[in-house]
Amino acid sequence: MDRSGANGGFQHSVRETTSRLRAGVQRKNELIELLAAPLAACSLLPPALQRCNTRPYPFSCSAAWHRWVPALLSVLLEHVVPHWYQPLKDEGQADILNQYFCPVDVNSEMAPVFSSNAYILLSVPSIDDFGATMLSNLLMAHPLHKLFTSSIEYQRSGISDIEWEALVQAYISISTRVANSNLYVRADFAGYVSSALRFPPLIILRKGDPPGVSPVLHFLRKLVQTGGFPLVRDDMRVSFFPCCLPIMRKRFSTDSDGNYSVVWSKLVSSLPVTLSQPILTSLISNLPLEPQVLAAHGKVRSRVKGLAKLVESIFGSIRAESDDLWIPLEAVFLGRSWDERIARVLVCWVSNALDTGEIVEHNIINLLHKTLTVWASTPHMQNLLVSRHRYITCILFLCLSYLPKSSKHLEELATSPSFLSSVSKYIGNLDPIIRRLGMALAEYLAELSGRTLQFGDWDGDKDGRDWIRQLRVLVRSPDVLAQHHNDEMNVGDQLDELNPRDLIPVERKDASHIIFKAADSDDESVVGYGSSPSSSRPPSPTPSELDEIENDPTLRVGGGLSKQRIVRPVYLVTLGELLRPSKAQEEDQFQKLQMALTHGEELIRRKKDYGTELEENAANLTLAFVGLQDNYDMSKFEEYREKGLTALVACCPRIAAPCIIEQFFHNQYSTTQRFAMLTALALGARELAGLTAAPYIPSKLFPSKMLPSSLHERYMMEGSSRETTLALLADSISQMALQRGKEDAEQKVPQIIREKQLRLKSDASRLVRETGSHEQLGSGFKDVAAEFFIMPFVSRFWQYLRDEQARESRSYQGSGQRYRYRGAGTGMILDALVLRQILNTLAVLLHAARHSIAFLSLLSPETLELAVSIGTRPASLTSPLGSIASQDEADGDGDQGETHASVVAAALELTLVILDASKDLDGGRVLALERTSLLLAVREWAGDIFRLLETRGSVDLGSNSSTLNRARRAAAGVTLGVQEVMEKWGRSVSWLM
């Protein structure tokens, strides 16, 4: 077949693979087959994964493939990685997916193509865990200089300018992206920056030729723009010269033909002044200087000369006064403050005598005049920093020392009126140190020009005299004429180019997992022989299948490996199918349900910010979780179902919460299912509000009387209903409200009277105290509380109560006692057990929604009316829930009395939560002024119950004591809360007082 036909067939295969991946893959084996074929066609499939290529492409990779790499990687990131990466990683088979983004253990010309596109596609503002992991592997396996040289080694035309600019932009932005993502990444990103910054010297070294200059030039521009050349030295920050100077010094020392220096000089000269100036500043800031500032012995002078040679190798020699280097030189060396060591390097570089030993006099004269202009300026004279004066004076001394005594410029300068005028100003300076610097410069110039000028009084160490004596010793001989020492270039000898392939992390749990290593003939691990596609015999078991057989011996019989295995769901549609009952065998149905419950919560939370998949499937999943029945006595069944429903409410509240509320009032659900719905609403709301999800239930048993921890947790969860969570939450919230009321009352009522009247417990619940102040609550729930949680619940409850009481009233008249319709009973909503949970749920929701914009005007009065109605009137004509049972009733039917009391206590706790929030937000103004009749009804109701319970305080209440104590505590808190509100707004409602 001709080349065009092969290209067409290859493109068709790639299109088909991309379409199938975009449509979604349901089976793991099918996915691995689809992933293996393109890798094999590009010679990127490692030997250890060749057995996965069961359906190879009929054609190999061609030049047309380069256009399809970005599209294929984008499809993988959008449609495969979010669903399949975690399941593949858990089973140790994610290496075949990683190979697309970080090819290793292969020798293919397509490796740099895939790596370059992976850099660009993964360097997005929001990096996830997969992106951070792949980037860390890429940085070690395919650094920038490897990608650049690989494209040339494989005889490609090279990376185009557009591709290179995009790659450099992505490469430089990696550290910032990862830092902003708040992810823990295994790679050392400071080491990555060091590797990235070494790119220019390594590329120039390899090519040693101007063709490599253009990519490096673009890289340097980006580094300057992104802060790769800081203007001050910062050891805590990774920058260009600290990383590259050791390598560059070593290459300069071995660059016999000077080609390396020429390329660097061309690079810098090609940059505009705005970019070359920060590069020069950063270089000077990071020079390895000697600790002795004005040391004059030969070794220090030789090192100063070596540093000047390093600057000259990078920036080139200064040829004439019109040289463009004078602009950044003047701005960097004279516009900033350095110490005397930099002055020595500067003058040594400007002399242009590093190679020949012949000082270029006009360069020194030009620097001398520019420095004298600064020295004689009024702002400099008025500068009080001694270090700045010493630096400028040192440059002048050094420039004068580099000039021969026969130079006519010395005579002209000594007789210059401007210089003499400046000396007189320095002599009149009030600072003795600055004054002596001007006097010392005048004496030295007079000495060089053959004149006599002696100010005297140079003995001692005060007022900078010792520094001037050291400077005079230094200028006796120029540093540029020092002898060369062999030790000044040994700083970077130990640093050489790293081989990134030696740094590739290989982290695998055991030998059965797929690893990226070359095949070893001595490997004794159990791996079956691969079958050819045309073979009729079944393929040998893979290591993962052997592990499954070892973990589940039932796979050896009843179909063995050919048995349909329940795979972990990666799509929400698949999760819904596993949750719904089917006609499958009972064993398979149990495995499906177990798989769905085990991984359901994790999958739902992972899909929270991924497109619209969760919104499209939230309603179906909610119905599936709500309708589940524990037909198989599954361990932690209720816990898994509760977590799944809570995840749906927290991740998709606008769909899941209304769906749960609507289903709650249908008649086909049991009490356990209704408790699961209420618990999910409460915990999901608290998660959205940023509160603690569930309370801590401490064990009251002594450790010696407990079962082992695993069995104890199992039987405690099985023996306690899900109502415990809501009851503890509501009790904790009400106790916190009482505690705040108690603290407020301490300022008004003496302590003894207060404790006698209220008998409140002083300890607030640890659960709610952990959440801190209410001002720290999250903002997620307050936006959806009224529209999707509380008001739908209240409205639907009133509708259900109206319908049920209508049925009871119709059957009550004209029917015998035996055949009357009753709206209460096991599994019914108006049963006292369920009513108590409804009130507890509303208390939790109201506490989390106190910062909602509709709380004061809508939520609090509507919910308060519901609480008062349930607490004062019977929800069912045959169930007197509206009052605390009398003593005779309590003695006759203790359980029923306690049940009724628990409903009233829950209603009072809900009222207490509403009053506490109202007082905290507006001091109860809305309730007192706009809903006065409702507030007075609350006061009357709570007061009657409190007085009734107080009169029975000395009676032994038996099993009812705990519930009645809760009711007494809540009634006292409500009574005081209403009284506080009425006292504050009493004048406005005085006609009702």
C-alpha cells in the first residue's frame, strides 16, 4: 500500500479510537485495549505492556500523527482520566495511561511529541492530583533541554516557534500552578526549577552554535518576565544564576576556542536594555565574592579577576564609548549600592585587559567621568549612607590606579574647577567619615598628578581612617594584572549534567503490578505467555487475575476467570444500575450492591465539579439510595447508605434535597429509610455550612467490659438507630443556646437565684463548641437553605398533615372505634418517633441557616409556627401529643408518656434554636414587632409546660426522667428568651403586655 493510503488508514484508526473514548468505556479490559493500540503504533508501548495490545493498528505511526497528539491527549484528560484513573491506580494498572503523558522506557521519536503536548495540556490554572503527579514525572524524565535536543536527534525539523513558545510558557508556569493548587506533590519543585534554569547553558554547550540561540533567547525573555532573575540575592528562592553559575564557570574554563562565550555574548546583546539590565543585576547579586573586602594579596586579586572574566564571558567586552553595554552598566553599577568587592570586579571588567593585560585607557576614563558625575552630585553628597560613599570612592580610586601616571587625564582632572569645587564641599561636610573620604581622594589624585597635598591626621582607626589605609594599599597594583590561580574555577567541577532518567520514580506495591522496566530473562515472576491475536486458545491469566483468584477462591469454580466480575463503577450511570435491583442471581446482586455502596460516596464526591454528570444523575441516585433495603444483612449497610445520601445532598443540594423531601412524605418507606433521609438532609446541610458533620459518641463502658474495637463498633452501630445522630446534634445545639442565655443572664440576675430558677447544666456540648463562632460558618448552605431545604420541608409537612387529618376526621364520624382511620403507627410520618426526628432535623437546618437572607423574615416565623402547632395540638386525633402526660397517665403507660414528652421536648428545642438565632441576629425585633401574637403564644405554651414540670419536680419519674428533664430545660430557656425579647421591645408591644 502506498504512503498516502497508509496515512489514511492510520488516521481512520485514530479517529475511531478517539470517538470510542469520548463516548465512554464501560469495561476496564476494553479501555486497556483502546489505550494500548495507539501507543504500540507510536513505539511507545513498553515491553512489559506489549501483551495489552490485543487489537493493534494495521499501520504504524506516520508524520500525520503529530496533528492528532493534542486531540487524543485532550480526550483522555476530559473523558478517561476523571473516570478511570483512580480505579486503574488502585489496581496497579495506571501505567498504560501514564505512558501517554510521560513516556518512559522507550526509544521513540514520538516521546518528545507526547511529552511536549502533555506539558502544555497539564499546565492549566486548576491542576488536579493526576496533573500534579504527571508533571512531577515529566520534570524528572523529560526536562526542557531533553525535549529540545531529542527533536533534533531524531532528525525532525525541530520544534516550531509557536510550539516552542507554548512549551516554554507552560514549563515556566508549572511551579506557580502547583503552588496555587494546594496539592501535595512528591516531586521537589525547587529541584525542578533548578533543572529548568539549567536549560540555556546545557543547550548552548551541546550545540555551541548560533542555531540554538533563538530558543534560548525566548526562554531567557520568559525568565526575566517571570522573575527568574531577581534583583537581590535570596537564598530561599530558586533563580537562574545560583543554579547555572557553577555549570557556566566550568564550561567557560574549558572553552578553549571561546565559542561558548561568543554565543552567550550574542544572546545578551540580542536582548533589549530593559531585559539585559535585570540579568546583569542578578548576576552581580549572585557572584561568589570573597569575604575580605579590600584584601590585596595575590589569591584574592586572582579571584576578583576570575569574576570579572565571568562577567565578560557572559556580557562580552566593552569596546568603545558607544557600546550599548554602557547603558545597563551605568544603571546597575552606579544607580545601585554595592560594596567594594563589586567595585573591584567592575573596574577590572571595564579595563578590557583580562586576556591581553593591556588596559584600555578610554574605557577607564569613561567610567571615571561617569562616576565623578555621581560623586559630585548634590544628592550623593547629602546621602548619609557611608557604605554608598565608600563604594563610589572605591570606584574612583580604582579607576585612577588603572591609569598610567603619564596620562594627561590625571592632570586635567586635578585642575578641573568642578572637581576642586566638589572637594571643598566634601571638606565642609559635617560627617567626619564622608569628609575624610573626599580628602583622601583629593590627596591620591594630587599624588598621581605630581602635586603635593597633605591633609594629615590619618593615624588611628576612628572616622574611617583604617578603611582609607586599606584602600591605599589595594590601589598600589591593579587587580587585572594579578597572576592566575587554578582554584578559582573549581566551584562547579563537581556539578555535571544530570541524567533525568536516573531520577524517574518507580513506586509499585508488589511485583505483580505493571512496571516500566525492560524485560529480564532471569525474571522468575509468574507471568503467563502472551497469546497471538489469531490463536484459538484462551489467553493466560494476568498477574491481576492471579491475585483475584488468590483472594477469592470461588473464582476457580463456576466459570473461573470467565465468570462475569463486578467492576468498580467509574460513571454515575453505572452506579445507579448497580444500586437498582435486577433479575441477576442473588449472589451477583449482593456483589453489585456491595460494590455500589462501598465506592458510591467517593464517586459522587469526585464528580462534584466535573461537568453536568452529577446534576443529570442526582435524582436517580437519590431515589436508588432511599429505596435500598438490607436484604442481605450487609455490614455497615446503613452507614454506607447514609454517606451516599449525604454526599448527594452536599454535592448537589439543588436537586438531591428537594427529591429527598418529596420522597419522605410518600407512604412506601419504612421508619429506617425515613431516618436515613432526615440524617442525610441534616448532615449535608451542616457540611455545606462548614460545620462538623456528625457528633462524637463517647463510650460510657469501662474498657474491660467492651468487645474488641471492631466488634464493639459493629454492634454499637447495629444496636443504635440513626436517630442518635440527629438527637445528639439537636441536643448539642440547644445546650449551646442555653449556655449563651445563661451567660447573658449572669449580667442581670444573681447567680444563686438564677441556678435555683433554671437548674441549667453548665456544660455545653463539645460538638457545637468545636465549630467556633457563628460568624465562621460557610456560605454554601445559606444560599440554598430557604428555597431547597427548609421551606419545601415545612410546606410539604403542612400539606401532608392537612390531608391526614382530613382522612381521620371523615372516618371518625359514623364509624366504630375499631374501623377508624389512624394517621399514626409504625412507619407513618405522624408517629411520635418520626415527628421527633422531623423536629430535630429542622433544628439542625435552622441552626445552619441562621445567616440566610430569608431567616428572619421567612424561615424563623414559619418554622416557629410549626413547632408551636406540634407542641400544642395533637398531630393525630387519636394521639394526644400536645401536652405532657399527667401523673396517672405516666404511671399507667410510661412508654407512651415518654414518647409524647420527647415530641414536646423536641418542639421546645426547635423553638429555643429559633429564638437564640433571632436574638443573635436582630435582638428578636422581627418576631416581637411583626409576629407578636406568635411570640406571645410561645411564651404561654413554654410557661405552662415549665410550671407543670416544676410542680412534679419531686416525683419519681422513672424512665421518663431524661426526656422530661430535656423538656424542662428547653421550656426554661424558651421562657427566658421570650421574656428577654419582650423586655427589649416592650414599648412597641405594650398594649399586648
